Amino acid sequence: MTAAAAADGIREVDSTGSMGIVSAEPDAPYNRPPLSKALWKGTPLDTIWRKTEDKRVEMHLGCTIKELVPEQKRVVDEKGNAFTYEKLLLATGGRPRRLLFDDQIIYYRTLADYRRLRALTETGKRFVVIGGGFIGSEIAASLALNGNKVVMIFPGKDIGGRLFPQALAQFVSSVYEQKGVELLPGEEVVALEIRDDERVLKTRDGREIIADGVVAGIGLELNVELAQAAGLKTEDGIVVDEHLRTSRPDIYSAGDVASFYNPALGKRLRVEHEDNANSMGRMAGRNMAGKSESYNHLPFFYSDMFHLGYEAVGEVDSRLETFADWKKPNEEGVVYYLKEGRVCAVLLWNVWEQVEAARKLITESGPFTAKNLKGRLPAQS
């Protein structure tokens, strides 16, 4: 998605320059969020394509860059083919974190993973989802909505426990159970074996679970090796300046892998969500094509879980002080996350069209308390 957005940004500034995208994926650029949401609710597959070919991009698909030589402005793929550049964007993202016994597990991230899981649902009805974060919760809900028996296994106490205040996380877990999803919180998978053509998962507590398919969403490992080998500065990701340039000014980075400074929060961030991929990729493309624009955007993210949906912006972390302003407890309202008297994040729970107002609130110096936040959002238009 970041590469496709960069192509859009380049063409906004430069309509004639030559441009190429090299991607390890075999498919042309597409939107990722529908893979765990809309495609399971009947949205046609052909709606996900980014139509990057309309931007006159030379595509090199199924191709992995193995070497970056900044001094020669050259990259080399696994077959020895070399590509030269004037400006380079590293939108290398990450790869799914894997378990030690990863045979037969779908580490859900790509269109190929969606196709594989969708095919399994044609013949099977029993699925295990490992992980209680974004991917795990969305896939578990999508599978359950399609009539499958789903077991969720995750290390925490509740679904979304790292994001939501405890009472809200408990409520979310209860909704999943009401929808027929079996939850195994605080549990860990230690082995998977094939027995009589069935997948059998074994947990640390000695439980055995028979499944027709196993999906894991347990986080990303960043693809920073190429940047590190080329001597680019990396911390939590590839470090970029306000113009999205790396420590080499002709090399840019954006998307999941890029670490950028956000003025509103006064700290460096690395964001693995759609809004950041699109907005950051587009600006990287514009700057590569000659602009000098600063990336001050505070990305938002969103999710859908059965009838529950939310949009959130900022540093959403359940360990922070929170204030929940409910119109209807756990069903509709706004959760504010506070640090040293300032709002550092806002969770809009079944509340819509308030992201910009939330961003504005985060830039304000405060001090804020429950009393002066009550009724602050939704803001009146």
C-alpha cells in the first residue's frame, strides 16, 4: 500500500519520470484491510486493487532485493539483476512473527494468505486463531460470522487488552463468547501435529484442539536488514527526518518500517496501519519528485469486530490513565488516554467522524481532567 501511495504522490508532482516498484509479493499493489474485514462480508475481491499500473509504473513482482549499494545508487535482486535509481523508497514493511512449529499455520498478512484461508473454509468449519490483537480479533470475528467454529488463543486476559481499558476489554471478550467464539486467554500453543489428516494443536496446559485451519496474528518482525547492511540509521525501524529521508538523503522510507517524529505527541512513532501507509507513502513520493513537505500527520487506525467498531488516534495504550465518557456503557462513547495532564490518544468507540477533532485535542497543552473532558467529543460541527 505504501509503494502504491508513493506512486500516486510521485505522479502528482512529476507526470513523466520513470518509476519502478520491486515487490516480493506476486500480486500487484492492493489494500490490505479488506483481507480481514470486508472480503468476509461479501465485498468483491476485485475492489482491493490499487490500479497502480495506471500511474505508468514498471512492476517487478515476486522479486526480492538482496543488496543496496548507496554509493552506486544501485539495488540488486536475488537473481543478480541490478536496478539503478535517483531516488529510492524503502517501504519494506515487516514479516509475520512465527512460531517454532509453523507448518500448517497461516501467518495472516497477504492476499495469498486470504486465498489460502478462504479455500480452507470451503471444506472445513473448525478454526483456531492465535493472537488477540488486530489481526487475531478481526479474523476470528470474520470466521465466526461465516458460520465457523472458532477458538481464540492469546497470552493476555482479554481481547485487545493492550489497547482498551480493562472493563472495555472484558466487555469485548464477552461479546466474542456470546457470538460463539471459544476464548482461551493466558494460554500458549506449544505444538502442532497432523493426525489422521487433521491439525491438532497442543497447549501448555495440556489441552488438544482439533482444527481444519490455524491462523496466527502475533505481530511483525521489521524488514530492516537491507537498510542496516547499507549503513542507514535504524532504531525501532528505519529512521527518517521530517521529509521522510533516511540518513542518506536520496533514500526515503515510509510505512510500517519507518520511524518518524510526530510533533503532536513530541516523540518518534512507528505505525503499522492503513492511514499511515497511505499518507506517508504519498508524501514520500511527492518529496522524492521534488517537493519538500514535512510529515506532521498523526495517523489514525480502525477496526471492526462483529457489531462493534472504532477509530482511534494517538498513543493508545491500556497502561495509561484513561477516562471513558460513555453515551451507552461499552457500546458507544469516547475513551481518553492521559499522560501528565495531556490527552495523548482518543478511542472513538462506535463514534464516527471525530478523528480530526481528536487530533486537535491531542495538540492542546491541557491540563485535562475527567471533568473538563466529559462531553468534549463528539465535537459539534
